[in-house]
Amino acid sequence: MIKIAKYLRLSLEDECLQDESTSILSQRLIIDSFIREHEEFNDALTEEYIDDGYSGTNMKRPAMESLLSKIKTGEVDVIIVKDLSRFSRDYIELGKYLEKIFPFLGIRFIAINDNYDSKDTDGGIGSIDSNFKTLINDYYSKDTSEKILSNYRAQTKKGKAILWAPSYGYMKDPKDKHQFLVDEVAAKTVKKIFDWSLKGWSIHKITRQLSQDGDITPAERKKMLTNMDYKHKQKTGKDKTYRWNVSTVSRITRDKEYTGYLIKGVSTRKEVGSEERVAVNPKDWIVVPNHHEPIISEEVFNEVQSLKAKRPKYFKKGQAIDSPIKSLVICKHCGHKIRFLKRTDDIE
């Protein structure tokens, strides 16, 4: 029996451009209609893979990685997409899969709107027309990146937050997806974190207490509110679970958005398609005051920052030791890879 993988992708760029033809629903309708119209697929088993909110400029997408793993184990015979750009906007990467990987594994690849079916080629991109389209897709992605960024900054400056989920403690307003409402469940935890910080508790102590109290974590709350998940869940034993960690608590204590500010553009991708991000000069950040209801007053926030600044620094940032067992030592409680840091000389 033929095993078909339907791959659908929608990026943030598509959402910003508000192109209805690229929506997940539209892609699903086109692919399902194509399958129904071809008798050879009547009894096929189909499985859907969706990357909603991921760029096509690289292959590091959750559903894509899942699909590729199924391909390697022989669980997929045919891949169907709406068009070539849904699979990848990187001309070289796409060509590698169509010219080498898929033919070697015996995978049939179909891009409906591009009228491309690898069954009708000798193994490769095929016609000059398809070749040209993939090249255009590659350049299109790079060319529109700056336009999308410019549009994003313009909308954000107007107070329209364009993001999948706001900071822990908030949720999107169902009447206006660009505005935030206080999430009372998580907001209680945020207040606890700042209250304990004012009492002089260390980040480690707060983290332990949150875990003992069973407070819902940001990752878990995000999953509940948006049905979206992080790629890397922390694990405890054999069961996947959500756990509080020091970096999460520290980040919450530094997040000024809890005082009602919308702050975006603090980092940017190093280049189109890159996973690496670089810091943006604070003077170029987008800061919108009075964007949403504050959970923490500015006075409390500033006092916590002052207390944090007075605490002794036991480790210098960036002083990680390049140990030969780096990435091999894992915490038995939370599953995190343990880093080795060089201690400073000014420990009291």
C-alpha cells in the first residue's frame, strides 16, 4: 500500500503578507483534492506534517525533521506539497533532495502547482521552468526578508505585537491577536517570583521552590494556550515533563514587559535562514509603553534589578571551559547538559 506524506508549511512571512493562498487550510484542500483525483492514490495511507510558523529558508523545522526521519526508515513512499517553495525556498537544498536524496531512497515527490512529479523526470528538478522557479524562490525569500522585517517593525511601533505567544503571564486577546490580556494562572507565579526576589531569594532558591510548589512552567502553559510545543522538552526519567530551570526564572526577572511595555527587536537573525541570532543595540529596540496591563509595577521591577546587580558574580559570562566531556554530563533531575564554568577570583 502506498504511504503518502502531505507536507504543509506556513511561515511568519506569509502571515505578515496575509496571503490567503498560502494558508494551511488552502494547502490542505489543494493536496486532498489532488489525491482524490488520482486513482492510483485511492487506497493510499496518508499522514500530514505541518510546520506552522517556520521559514522555508532552512530545513530545521519540527514537522520536516519528523518527515525526514520517517523517510529514512522507509515509512514514506510519496511526498506531496502545494508547490516547491512549501518544501524549501533554498535552491541548493531543494536541488540536493530532488536530485540525489529522494531518487536514492526511491521517494516520489510531487509539487502540485508547479506541475512537478519526479516520476516524470529522470531524477532531479526536471524542466528548465521548474529549475527557474526554485531559483526565484531562493532569491524571493532573501529579497522579501528585509521587507518583512521593515513591515514587522512598522506594525510593532504601532503597538501591534506580531508573535505566536506573549511572555509567560499573558495571553493573546481573542478579540485582537495583537493585544495581550493578563493570564491570571501564570500571573500569580510571576508575582511570586518578583516577591521572592525582593526578599533577597537567589534564582536557584526560587527555582527550587517553584518546582516544589508545582507552579505551571512557561513551556507547559504555552502548550495549553496555543497547542504549540517547544522542540526540546526537558525530561525526568522516562517520562516527558516540564520543569522549572534557573535560566527561565532569571529571564522572567529581567523581562520589563511585565510592567506594561511591549519590547521587541532585541535580537535578529545573523542572516536569512540562519538559526544564529545576534544582539541589537538597545537604542534600536522597539519600545511601546502602556501596551498592556502590567503585572509588576515599574518600582518593583527596578528594585529587583538593583538587588540583582548588587549580588556577587561567581562566574564570568562567556568563561565556559572547553572540557573533553562537554555535552556528555547530564543532570539526572532535569535532563539538561551540564556546562563547566570558570570561577572568578573575587568570590567572597
